[in-house]
Amino acid sequence: MSCEHLICAACAGPVVEGRCPVCREGRAKVHHHGFMGLSPLVIALIVLLVVALVALTHVSGY
């Protein structure tokens, strides 16, 4: 979803400009990020690294 075409009910300005606190909050909700502010790609890379490390420790344990 994009906030390019959304109009703020509080200030009647485009939400994308973030003129008032209501605009900024709405823009933040539309453009939310993944867990703890990380992008989904970074989260996927972290999960992949953890799986690889677990696999390496499991293989080296034998």
C-alpha cells in the first residue's frame, strides 16, 4: 500500500508530506517495517545464517 494518494483528515494535506502529527503517524503505519524495524530481507538473511550455523555445528558434532 502507498500513501501517495491519501489525504489527511486533520490538515487536508497529502499524507506523504507529513505536515502534521496525524499525517506522520499515518505514514508510519502505512510504511511499517518488519520485526524490530528490520526489513523482511534482513530478517530472512538472519534466519538463514542461524540455520546454516546450526547445520554446521550439527555436522561437525559427529
